[in-house]
Amino acid sequence: MATTKKYLKSKPICKTKFIMPKQAVGNAKSVTIVGDFNHWDVTATPMKKLKDGAFSIGLDLPAGREYQFRYLIDGTQWENDWAADKYVPSPFGGADNSVIVV
């Protein structure tokens, strides 16, 4: 996984790009990113499948915050971002949530 951050000078926004590489998603048909920024809606933010089999999405996130998130692969398998800024326990138990700090 990879995440890039680019802060805008004109307003407090961080242009954030999330990438799930092919080796993390296998032959997945769909990947969505689910988190605080979309109210944990599993259908709100589908990622785009790239020619190399990876998935990516760009989001404009308000800067100065932390956002918890996870990836949902093919609607059934949850995955964390291996390169997250940090991890926090999920309020629902089980695996931790990934966190991005912008």
C-alpha cells in the first residue's frame, strides 16, 4: 500500500492518494475505501482499478485531522493499509483500523 499527501497552499486541504497494489488485492474485482471521511459507508468510495491490477483513489481531506479507515476487497474481506501513519483498536473489536494523519 502507498499513500501520498499534497497540501494545498490556498486552503486547508490535503490531496491524498491511496493505492492498493496488486499483491495486496490479488485478483479482486472491486476495492472500496471506508472510513471516517465517508461515514463508514461501504459503497460510497469505490477505488479505480488500474491496468497493473492495483486500485487507487484520490481524496481531498480537510487538513489538521486524523482519519480512521480500512479497505474492503470484493465486499467481503477487510484489509488495513500496511503503510498507515498509525493504527488504533476498532471500536467493534477484531482488527485495528488504519489511521492517516493529514
